[in-house]
Amino acid sequence: MKMKLSIHQMAALWWLATGTAMFLPLVALSPKPDAGLSAWIIIASVTAVIAIVPVALHWPVFKRLFCWTDALTIRERDCLKRKDDAAFGRAAREDGYAKRIKPYLYRIGAVFCLIAAGQEILPESLRIVRGAFDAVGWYICGVLLLNLALLFMAVRPAKRKT
């Protein structure tokens, strides 16, 4: 029996590998004696957030405010599933993806700013809470980068054939 992973499960596995590769070499350079623990807390908590988000999106208010995939049309989804960037760009320009995604980007960006500001005012003694803020912030950063890449594909001019 072949098991198919969801996009969130694949993202969680990808994050475990790349987060480890990204943070652990920095541990040796850190003057803090608990840098390794901090790195693992961030890696594990972001993985947990990636797993929790699909469950949270079942809540209607959360889904309406933050489920950016609802901005994709069926045609745009099909292009992304086929990994056809050129077709996605054409479909997104024709279907008005940029106009549909902007409200989600504004809300997601505002939450990112609030989390960043909230983390700064939390005392160091609240390590677990700060770790949770870190995890949500890293997740949102990934969502913003992905959406900005899709938005770029939607607004860039089509290549002309010569």
C-alpha cells in the first residue's frame, strides 16, 4: 500500500531536514551554551505548527481570514499540481489572482508583524511562549514567501515568442 503525503506533511518533513541543516551549523558559532536546545525547539515547534494549521483551517473564521489557497481558481490549482509555472502565470493573470490574494497577504502580514512585536516584549524567562511565537513567525514567513512567489508569477509579463 502506497501512502500519499499531504502538502503540509511534505512541508513538515522538508522543514525538519532544511531547518536542521540551516540551524545546527550555527550552534557551534553561538556563544550561548544552550544554542543547540534553542535550535531544536525552533525546528520542532515549526514542525508542530505546520501539522496544526490544517486542523485550525477547519474553524470557519480562521479559514475565511487566512486560507490563502481559497484565492486559487480550479484552473490555477491544476497548473500548480502539474508544476506548470508558465500556465499558472497565464491563468493567474487572466483570472485576477493578484486581486484575490492581496487581502490574504495583508492579513497574514499583519499577523506576522504582531507576532514579531509580541515576541519582543516577552521576557526571556518565557522561553516556551517565545518558542511558540518563533514557530508561528517562521511558518508565516514561509507562507508569505510562497505567496509572494506566486504573486510574482501572476503579475510578471508573459514571455514573447520570437
